Amino acid sequence: MSDGRILVYGDSISGNCYKIQLLCAQLDISYDWQEVDILKGDTRTNEFLAMNANGKIPLLALPDGRYLSESNAILCYLAADSEFAGRDRYTRAEILQWMFFEQYSHEPNIATSRFIVQYLGSPPDRQAALEEKRIAGYKALDVMEGELANKEFFVDDKYSLADIALYAYTHVASDGGFDLKKYPAVRKWLDRVEATPAYVPMRAK
């Protein structure tokens, strides 16, 4: 990182890591990428744990030697001075409200279902857990559908970090067995996100 660029440790098909890729593209932030294989234990090595004791990705390495983990914290750091972070105190709090919703009600169910199916191959001993995750995941989608019924984006009808955070795993929800056919407002919102300037799709490994 001698050139002053940030370095992102991530998995190309992880929604949490994709959030960073999408934001960097839309804010024209240059960065280097280090692919990490969590199934091979790349995040459990002594070297990685020295950077992030929680052993998770994405991980942002700053040119000054500091590190920042947790996808939504990284989004807030990178977008702090942009319109994506909100223009006033209340709007910023609303954006955070949806980002907390994403991490508490959405990601643990929709993303975890995808992990069980796509990463683990949907093993028999995970089927009961998978069903529970899908029930809770549909509840989160119900909330999103209601919110988007009469608005284009989640906060102040403007594209923001809230949309980036929620888009990341919603647009690949089918990978975890979720059917979005009964969510027309969510599907239209996905299209709107994909039409935003400098949008980039999730990378392929």
C-alpha cells in the first residue's frame, strides 16, 4: 500500500464484501483487493487475526497501518463525506436504522441461508436451521416490501448507504432459496439500484 491506496480483504461472492466494491465504484475510490477463502481458514491464520481478532471479512486496511472491520462500519467510514451518508443528523440516523436492520434482521437470515446452500452445499443436518432462517428472512422481506411500496429508496427517497447495505444480499436472495415473486416493490427497487450511476455487479471469483 505504498501508493496510498486502501486494501480490502474479501470474498468476491460475499454480499458483505460486495457492499464495499459497490460503494467504491460509485464514489470512485481506488483500492486493492485481496481474495480470502474462509472455507480454507484464511481468516483464522495468526497473520489475519493480528489484523482482525474477530477473524471475519471484509477487512479494510488503511495506508497508515490501521484496520477496520464490519461491512457497515467500513461503508460509513468510506462514505462519511458523501451524499450517500445523509445530509443531516436525522437522515444519517435513518440510514443507520436500516443498516442495523440489515445486520440484525436481514443478513443473519437471508445471507446465512445463502451460505448454507451455496457454500456448504445444503447439508441434511442444516435443513432445520435453513427453514428457520427462511421464515425469518421472509419477515425481513415483508418489512422491506411495506417500506418500498410508496417510495423509491429507503431514506428520504434518495439512494444511500441503506440501499447499498440491503441490496447486497437481497439481490442474491434466490441463492438461499428465497422467492421474490411476491415482492414487486422490492424487485422494482433492485432495478433502481442497478440503474444508479457507476453501479457494478457482484464479482465472479
